[in-house]
Amino acid sequence: MKALKEYIDTKNRWDTIFSKAPTYTFPLTQNMVDELCSSLDCDLSPENLHCDGEISVAEADKKYRFYNKVADDIADYTWKNGLVMRELYEL
């Protein structure tokens, strides 16, 4: 769950930058899982993954591997906690 925690920490830090309360806290609700999956799908889109061509292939691959770990962690978390993970279209 290390990748999921890191992903959530990053999302929550962005919330504080924009003067919002942190969005995600454990234990996660089904709504939070759905939002995380939507966010992860956006992060995995080719445009976002490759920063519109502004980063190297190696950097994009590193991001992709991290996001795959996040997806695996979400899948494990939902299974263990009786929640449902929606399909990620960009994986």
C-alpha cells in the first residue's frame, strides 16, 4: 500500500495548496475509491503520462510503473475492505 499512500498524500498536498481540506483519508469509502480511480485514469492518459512530450521515455515509464503500483494497491485495498474497484481504461 506504499504507492497508494504516496499517491493519496500527493493528492492531499495539492488540496492544501488550493486551500481545501484533504480529500482522502483512511479508511477509504467507495466514493473515495471511485474518485481515486477516475484521477488515476486521468494520470494514465498518454498526454498526462508523457507531459505532452516534455519528458523522456524513461521518465514516462517510471510514472507508468508507479501508477500501476497504485492501481494494484487500490485493487488489494478494495478486495480486503469489501469495496469495488471500477475499471481503469488507461491501463
